Amino acid sequence: MIKFIWEFHLTDENKFKQMKNVAILLAEGFEEVEALTPVDVLRRANVNVTTVSITDKKEVCGSHNITVLADQVFDEVNFENLDAIILPGGMPGTNNLNSHPKLKDHLLEFANDQKLIGAICAAPLILGELNLLKKKQAVCYPGFENHLNEAVISKEATVQDGNIITGNSIGAAMRFSLQLVNELCGTDVAEELARKMLVK
């Protein structure tokens, strides 16, 4: 995990970097905090975030009965234009994501192209079962480690290894989100956001 240092300021050069495109995938029973914290933080960093329902309906109900209106449904998304896919946890949301074959196909393509993949809480199990975490440092919600096939289980709340960022729980949602910003937009942008949001 990259350790943030809190002295940088947002530069004009970073303000005008090409906007990144990210999809956050929503399935029935997703963990609301783990989905919406990255949406909020990434949009503050001027990342183009699209919330995507994996069904044919834009309304998706989270694990705590909070219904979110997604921006698009799965079949409307052009995955070739994306720079990252983010998977929130929650149950049964994670299992619903894991049962979507087309999503798995895109995750494999992203891994092959070394594009950014983020997964938090239970969702890293999807990557583990696709053998995308082999010999990589990763974390997940306690109890799901046996799904992270041949991963090196980290003790950090959030960890990045190559193109994959994982977080272990709701409590890691802010650090997980800032690590996504760090990778997509640069350390100075992540540090500026952390300072403005009083994240220490």
C-alpha cells in the first residue's frame, strides 16, 4: 500500500489531466457504504464514475434496504472505455456479482490488460475464485480468506498489488477510495482530497 504524505497541493497540471472512467457494479444486496464512498470520493477527484446495475433495472436495493438509482444497466456499458472496475461487498450482493458470467469475463480482460480492479469486503472472493490474486497481496472480510486462492493475505485494511486494490470492510471504505484516487489521479490529488475531508 502506498503511504500518503500530507504536504502536496493540487497542481494545475493534475487539474487538467484526462478524465478517467470508472464503473462501480451494483447487485441486489450490495453494501451501501462500500459502494457509495468510492462514488463520492472519486467524483470529488473529477473521475467519471458510472454506477452500473448488473440487472436490467436501474433500481438496486442494498443490503440495508437503501435503494440506489444506477446510472446505467450492465448491457449499456462500454467496458472498453473504462479505466477501472470497482466491486463493493455485502451479502448477498457479492454472491450476485459472482454469479454474473459477463462481469467475470470483463474482469479477466481487465486483468489481462493490467487495468485497475478494486474490490472490498467480501468482493475480493470474486477475484480469488478467478485466480487473479495468485501470489498477490490482498485482503477481504474475515472468514472469506479461503476464497482468495493462493493470495498473500495482508494485515492492512487496504492493500494494492499491481493493478488490484482490495479493502477488508466498511471501515476501510475511505482509505480504499483514496487508494483508488491515488492510482487513477496521482498521489497529490489523493492527498489534497484527504486533507479537505480531514482524513488522517
